[in-house]
Amino acid sequence: MKQPTTVKEAKSMVKERWLDHRVERLSKENDELREAVDELRVDLDDAQGRSKETLAALSKNRRRPGRMKWLVLAGGAYVLGAKAGRARYEQIAGWARSVSKQNGNGTTTVDVVTDTPKKV
């Protein structure tokens, strides 16, 4: 290392060493910040992946398997139940009508198989 001959040279050398030291320190800090940014990017990518999965799970556009099958079965059961209910209603109404109608001697019988009134 060269010895300064004047005070001005000494100040210049001290300033240069100080600047070199500062550049080294800033370079190390910059490297540490780059590593931190890389870690944060990885964390952000993971979080975005999880949020996309969550949104996909909560999305209303997602089809649920079996929903359509359930709706078709429920509709079919309703229609068949309504028809069966109507048939039973007609059967009971016919029986009630036949009971209310009486023939000349006041007796009425109902054929169990056909649900038609028979005169005795």
C-alpha cells in the first residue's frame, strides 16, 4: 500500500477505502435481498396455487356428479306418485259414488276387483 505524501492524498485514500467498504456492504445486502425476493416468489406461487384450488372448489360452475341423476329420479318419483295418487283418488271416489247410489231395494255392493257397483 502506498503511503500518502500529502493530506489531500490521505483524505482521498480514506474516502476511497470507505467507498469500497460501502460498495461491498451494499453488494452483500443486495444479495441477501435477492435471496429474500426469491423465497417470497416461491411462497407467493404456492399461495396463488392454493387460492386457485380454493376458488375452483367454491366455484358454482363446477358440476357436482349425481345432481342431475337425483333431479331426474325425484321428478320421476313425483310424476309416478302423482299418477298413483290420482288413480287411488279415482278408486276411492268411484267407491263413494257407488255407495251413495242405491238401487230400488236399497242395497248396493261393490266389486272389489273392478270397483264397479253390482246390483243385487
